[in-house]
Amino acid sequence: MENKLKTSGVFAIIIGAFLVVGGLWAILFTYNNVSQENIVTPDDASIPGKKVLGPLTLKSQSDVIRDHTFKMTDGKTYAEMPRQIPKIDESGNEVLDENGNALMVDNAKRNIWITATSLMTALHLAILSYAFSLFTILFGIISIWTGLVFYQMSKDVKTVSDKINVIS
């Protein structure tokens, strides 16, 4: 029993250390990748004028991108707009083909959502990376703590076993 507890304790401590180091590396990796983009939240963001580095500024930037996109698309999402719209000339009239049908073109407002969605997704993935990294560190600390408890229990089992042997 003593050897199983000692071995389990050491194993849990080693795994915990790897989890903590891996989590810290992931936070540093995410931080470095986000910081090299030099993003600063605009004045109308929930956290205005701050460099985007951590989860709160990432969320603020993502939210403001969504707000700006809604303003550019008259409050409509990608799915709420048609893929193509009639082509309009300089005077605001529909351009017609030789059969009198409206000439259709790609909906530029709808295409704006593709870019916005890509940017928001990247920001959200960075937030998830921070969260998962912290979760990994937490599990590493729990594993180290469990390993220390098991290791101490192995010593206690040996002490109790020695006392039993002395009594018998």
C-alpha cells in the first residue's frame, strides 16, 4: 500500500507540473499572438482605447465589431439578407438586362458579415484559449495537491505499519 500511494503521489505531482507548465505556456502563446496584432479598442467599445490583450478586451473588441457590422447592414445579420440584390445606377434606379429583368449583383452588405464573423471568431477563440489554459492550470494544481496528499499518506501508512510491527 505504501509503494502504491508513493508512486501515485509522485505520478500525480509530475502530471500536475506538466499541466501547470502547459497552461502557462498556452497563456503566453495566446498573449503573444494577440499582442502582435496591435489591436486597440475604438472609443465606442465597452473598454475604450485599450490595447487588446486579455479576455476582457478581446470580448469588448468582438462586441464592437458586431455593433459596427449591424450599423453597416441596417441591423440585419448575414442570414437575414439576400445573397444578391439588384444593381443600382448613379441615379438610384435598378439596372435592367436586355429582357427587362433587374441585373443582380453580390450583396456587399452581406459580404461584410463574412469578414466580421471571421474577426469575431478569432477573438472568441483567443478568449477560449485563455479560459482553457486557466482550467488546465487549475487541474494541474489539483493534481499536485492530490499527489502531495498521497505522498504524505504513504509516509503515514509506513509509520502506522511500523507501529503495528513493534506492537506485534
